Amino acid sequence: MVVTVACRELQISLPHYLQHVVPRAAVGALPVLALLLWFKLGLHVQSITGLIAAGSAMVLLFGVTWVFFVYRDDPYVDLRPHLVRLRAWSRA
């Protein structure tokens, strides 16, 4: 299984991995789920244009939530070098 390979590579136990990953991922998924429910139940999206807008908003919210909440202070994932590279790219 992929999980056992990941645990072996990170040199951590499976319970430690699950304790570290599952809560953050679950909480990080809540804003995306709320947004999609709002599009479906609140705005009643039914057209292809609405579907594209909902999907684009979901991808943007997912990225922001995971970069600034789920991966924040993660000892196994360091996104700072990539974010600095993106910031330098946007200034060019």
C-alpha cells in the first residue's frame, strides 16, 4: 500500500501518520465542501458556465486552504521555497 511506503520513507509509524494527516485534511476539506454545497443548494448551479465557475472557485479555495492551513508548520512538507519562487516569478 502507498501509506506503508510513505510511512517507511518518512520514518514514522502508521498511527503517527494518521494522527498527523487525517485531522488536518478533514478540517481543510470543510471550506471546499461548504463552497460546493453553496453552489449547488444556494445558487442552484445547473449550466455549464456555472459548473466551470464553481469548479474554478473550488480549485482556488482548495489551493489556498491547503497551502496556508493544511501544510502550514508541517514538518514533512516545506512549501516556502516554492512560494518564494512564485513570488519572484510574479514580480518579473
